[in-house]
Amino acid sequence: MIPFENSWPYDVIMGDIYVQQCPFCGANNVLLPLKPKELIRIREGKKKLLVFPCCNSSMTVIDTDNDYLLSSRPVR
């Protein structure tokens, strides 16, 4: 079972990936430096270091589904 505290919701809008709020600084509508092709690679088992452009905080994404990014550490 995926731990809920390690997951963060995201949206894909016109080929760009956004989060409604940054889990670290609280900034709204953050455009992530991540492309939909990379989401497929992450689902296949590749880890991705994701650096949020709003505050330069980072999290390692270890899995995804259609709605959530799964981090290696709690983000909630």
C-alpha cells in the first residue's frame, strides 16, 4: 500500500505538469520541470530528483500514477 503522506497530487495541462501548491513553501500553481514522457519512465522504475523552481527544495519521485507523485520521504 502506498503511504499517503509520501504522495503529492499533480495535474497535466497541455503537456505541462503542475502542482496546485508546493509542499515545501506553499506557492500556488507551480510548473514542474518534468514532462509527461518522464512520468512513464518513473512508472517503469526509474527514480527522478525533482527540484521545485519556487523554493529549490527537492524530492525524489519513486513512482507515479495518473494523479499522484510518490516521494521517497513524507511531503505532507
